[in-house]
Amino acid sequence: MKLSITSILAALLLAFVASGKPITNAKKGRMRMNPPSGSSVGSAYFLTNEPDGNFVVAADIGSDGKLTLRQAISTRGLGSHGNDGGANGPDALFSQGSVKASAAGQVLAAVNAGSNTISLFSIDSTDPTNLQIIGDPVGSGGEFPVSLAFNKAGDSLCALNGGEVNSVSCFKVDKTKGLAPLSGTNRSLKLNQTTPAAGPAGSVSHVVFSEDGKQLIASIKGDPTTKTSGFLATFDISADGSLSQDFQTIFPAQGGLLPFSMTVIEGKNAILATDPAMGFDIIDLSGGNKSSVVAINNQSATCWSSFSPKTGNFYLTDIGTSQVTEVNIDNNLTGTVVKQYAQGSGSATIDNDIATVGNNDFLYVLSPNVTAINVLALNAPGNAQNIQKVDIAGPAKAAGLTVSASQLQGFTSFIKK
Ligand SMILES: *[C@@H]1O[C@H](CO)[C@@H](O)[C@H](O)[C@H]1NC(C)=O
Ligand SMILES: *[C@@H]1O[C@H](CO)[C@@H](O)[C@H](O)[C@H]1NC(C)=O
Ligand SMILES: *[C@@H]1O[C@H](CO)[C@@H](O)[C@H](O)[C@H]1NC(C)=O
Ligand SMILES: *[C@@H]1O[C@H](CO)[C@@H](O)[C@H](O)[C@H]1NC(C)=O
Ligand SMILES: *[C@@H]1O[C@H](CO)[C@@H](O)[C@H](O)[C@H]1NC(C)=O
Ligand SMILES: *[C@@H]1O[C@H](CO)[C@@H](O)[C@H](O)[C@H]1NC(C)=O
């Protein structure tokens, strides 16, 4: 996309007219939304992903788990929207992990799917909403980057590109210079795709490290119309950090078709992958035969997931039914649905994340279609409770920040040490 002076001026004028606020904030690349809440134990972050300028929105997490939107910081890159056949619906990037914080590295990274770049920020340990960009955004190693994963130490970052040039590509995280490409990590996924990606069917979804850090895993959705199964692409990571030239393909068990988000099943060398075809896939990475597909009876499109250390259960969100589904996976890798929690019809629940505050876990659910975040306290297994609905549109408008139902994406959190 070309940005002419007139289009920039027009955009600034629109922002001014829409908000009635001075346009100097937009020039500074930082917009204030609320003063500090006073009881911050950490921060939560998501992306505006707007095609004319992407921002990270940062909120205080209070000691009660509740959020206060604080500020929006420019990524100096552009958002995008995949080609969903003209619907222009929520979940623009068909992905999980478009923004990720690393507690170990005290850094945050965000994709700019419209400019094929990744932005890196340092997290201020006293006020973690106070992000500072490090260096310039760097090329993502492909087109339409949609997902990111930090290694455990937070000194390496891998990106998943889902466009015409589709790949995984990794970077060294340098807290003063920024991101630098790691040699031997730019690996093609060999998909026949376009930029922006066409989807959700046939698009890339999520990238994660295996629990032992020895593999990088990307998920790719299949296509129900051609009955082509999606798969996980696993790359071995060498001691020098480079990736195997080729990936191994791991298919879900019979009935699985569209592996979307991946959440590691701890201690099991296995992955829970949401699968909008059915519910979720349990994928045994050991090459054994413990993979299975578990149906969620009244699901529509179960695509995002996270794990609660407190309850020991997984929490899955469905963009079609706007429900959270709590899932248990036992020691034998048998999965069952524990309970469902309605989040309001039409809110289109997408990305979610869980933060541990003291002895409590909180689930944050992005609901782009109503420009809100739902906060749930995970009190005990089978006992989650909605405790807050955070409006995004009001504070964004007051700050002169553009947000829209079709673009909002990603969710990640950071808890102070
Ligand atoms: C990664 O590979 C793609 C081709 O697949 C190429 O266009 C791109 O320049 C490479 N990037 C880096 C950083 O090597
Ligand atoms: C790639 O996809 C396009 C559009 O679906 C199709 O026309 C083309 O034949 C495909 N190319 C290959 C090599 O499969
Ligand atoms: C598959 O599972 C059966 C029992 O359910 C077991 O007997 C068999 O050895 C397993 N095969 C592999 C390759 O793990
Ligand atoms: C879906 O099914 C579960 C039980 O399997 C039930 O608790 C829940 O209320 C149902 N939701 C809807 C929207 O029908
Ligand atoms: C797990 O499998 C073992 C052996 O098949 C069985 O004895 C045990 O009861 C199973 N545990 C659960 C929780 O299903
Ligand atoms: C989003 O909201 C509109 C009405 O504002 C509704 O027609 C549409 O179905 C909703 N989308 C989803 C995915 O819930």
C-alpha cells in the first residue's frame, strides 16, 4: 500500500474530526487513555491491527484481575485483513499469537501483517503499559506475518508468515538493537497462498515452541470444501538455533481438519489444538497413537485456547457461538468438556490469555464485535465467573485511536516479578 501525503493528511483529518482531539498524539505515536489505576500488578495487550497504522493497546491488570485501558503505542507498521471472501469479519489474521509478551525477556513483540514486519518493545517493569519501541520494525522473513513465539529465555523470537511467501523465520532478541535474523531459520511452508492470505480455510494459524524447546511447531488449517486435512509442521531446532531444512507433517486424528491455536499439554509431549471443524484435537507429538479428536457438541468455530495452572484446565473460545468452553485433559490424554460459559451472543469471542495473579487465575477474552474484553475469574475447575466487561470503543474514541470490530486481534499479558 502506498501512502501519499494527501492520504496521510486525509487520515489525520478524519481522526481529528472523529475525536475532536488534537492530532499531535497520533504524531507522537502514543495516545493516553486513562491515568494509572494505582493497583497494577501487570499489563494486558492487544492490537488495533488497522491498515493505516497498527497500535498496541496496553491495560493495567489490577490485583483483582480487572483491566484499565491505559495507552496505545504505535508499532510503526500497518495492520491487515485476510481475504475471507468479502465478509470482512472479525479475526482479521486467522490466527492466535499476533502479539506476545515475554516475562523472562521483559519484551513484547507484535506483527504488522500489512507491512510484513515485526516490532519489538521493551516492557517497563514498574509500569508495564509503558512500552518503548526498540529499533525499527524488521522484515518478518515472509509476507502476512500473523503469529509469534518467544523461547523460554525470551532471547529468541520466531514468526509465522501466512502470505504468498509463507514461512517460519526466527530472530535474536537484542534489548538495545532490536531484532536480528537468525541464520538457518528462514524456512518455507510450501503453501499455495496469497498476500493477504485467503482463509480461514487453508491459512496458517499459530506458532509455538515445544515444551522442551527442541522443536518449533506451526499449525496450518485444512479445507473442508476439498476435504484436505490441515496439519502441524514441526521443525527440529539445532544447538546453534538453526531449524531443520524440512518440516515433519503431523496430522490430527480422523475427524480433525482445521488445527488452529496450539496449547502445550505440559509433561505429555502433546498439543491441544482447537479445531473449528469439531471442537479440539489432542495431538501426540511422540509419534505414539494417543491423538484424538474431541467434539464440542454445539460449537460453531472453536479457534483459540489457553491453559490455567490453577484449575489445570484449558479454556477455548468460539467466534461463532461466543462461548468459552472449559476442557480437561487427563493423564492418558483423554479430553472432556467440563463446562461452557456464554459471553454474549454476537460478541465473536476470539484471542484469549490467562494471567496468574497471586493465587488466582484470570481469563481475558477479546470480543471484537462488541469492541470489548471479557474478564473471567477462574475460581476452581468448572467454576469460572465473569467479573468485568471492558469497553474498548469509548476510551479509544476519546483518545483519537481508530479501532474496529473487523481488525482487533491478539491478546497477551505480563505480570510483574
Ligand atoms: C526468507 O526467505 C524468503 C523466501 O522464502 C525471502 O524472500 C526472504 O528475503 C528471506 N528472509 C531472510 C531474512 O532471509
Ligand atoms: C494455487 O491456488 C490457485 C488458486 O486456488 C490455483 O489456481 C493454482 O492452480 C494453485 N497452484 C498450485 C501449484 O497448486
Ligand atoms: C497403540 O495403542 C495400543 C493400545 O491402545 C497399543 O497396544 C499399541 O502398542 C499402540 N501403538 C503404538 C505405535 O504406540
Ligand atoms: C452447549 O452444550 C452444553 C452441554 O454440552 C450446554 O451446557 C450449553 O448450554 C450448550 N450451549 C448452547 C448455546 O446450546
Ligand atoms: C489411564 O489408562 C490406564 C491404563 O490403560 C488405566 O488403568 C487408567 O485407569 C486410565 N486413567 C484414566 C484417568 O482414565
Ligand atoms: C457481529 O455483529 C453483527 C451485528 O452488529 C452481526 O450481524 C454479526 O453476526 C456479528 N458477527 C459475529 C461473528 O458474531
